[in-house]
Amino acid sequence: MLRIEHFALTPGKIRVMVIEEMQIANGKKVLVFGDNQVGKTFFLQAVHGSHSQYAGTIQYKGKSNFFKKKEASILIENTAHVIPGETLWKNVTIPFGKISKRQKIKIFELLKSVDLSEKIGQKQQSLSVSETKLAELVRAVIQLPHLILIDDLDTYFDEKNYLKAMNILQYAVSNGTIVLATAKRKLELFDDYYREQDKKVVKL
């Protein structure tokens, strides 16, 4: 379980977000939504362990700083973390040293489920933004991290590709991964929702 308590985000020493309590069980998808420029990106970075300007506690299974460990959490943000000149397959399999036959089959199945299996030999730079984000999601879920963080989820996909993305994430949560995403508006297919308004984040 991810537990956040008495959290106050203060980038630049200005308080922009307050969360009294947030608890997320393993295998759940949670969305935090609100206007732009209210700290949602910094919030995800704080949970990920890459932003430290906050007060309060962020714990996973009772441990602080858990997500600073390699591959404990994966953050998907606006900037694509891919190598443009490499193939789609290479970019998806980069985190792995030697890939087992089982992993190859599962990766191919996931890529096929989002209509990318026929593009595994194409250079990443030839793919659309949506296709790149779908590939990043496949790469994230196949690693089975404890937590997947997704910033600005509502900016990457049309309705059809959004459903593909959520199907990929369903594979992750079925294996116990927590999915925590942010958006400007409420999106479908999440288990729990938190809304940020007037700097306070409250559960709906």
C-alpha cells in the first residue's frame, strides 16, 4: 500500500498542493485531476523520489524513500524517454539484459494488443506521440514495478488509444502494480479519484 500523509508541496517555497491523507492499495488505478500549474507534476516526482521540496510522509509498505530504488517506480511524463534512432522493439526491451522467451512472447502480445506488433522494426522517430506513449506503457508494465506514475494522461491519446492504454495498465494492476496518474479532467476507468481545488486534494 502507498500511504501519503500530511503532504505539503512547496516548490520555490510556495505551497501549491496539500494532501491530508491518501491511501492506495496494491493493484489499484488512481487519478488526481485539476487545473494546470497546480503542482501535479511535482507531486508525481515527489512520489517517484526525484523531487524533495515537500513536507509530510510518502511511504510504501511502511517504508519511506522506497521508490528511489531502481525500478521500484516508473515515471512516464511529457518528455518521451526513448532513443529516436532505434527501433520500437529496441526501445521497449532496453531495460532488460537478456530477454527470456516468455518475456518476448508477453511483450509481443502487449504490442499486438495496441496495434504496434507490425511496427516493431520501425525507427521510434517514425511513430506518433500516441504510439510512443503506448510503447512506453508496454515497457513499463512488462517490468512489473511496484508503482507506475503517469503525468498528463489526458494529453496523449484520442478515445480509441486511451482505451488501449487502459487495457495495458490493466495488465499491470492485475499483477499488483499501483497506477497513479494525473490529468486536467476526470477520466474513465480508474478505481478512485482525487480532485485538486484551491490547493487541497480531496477524494471524491
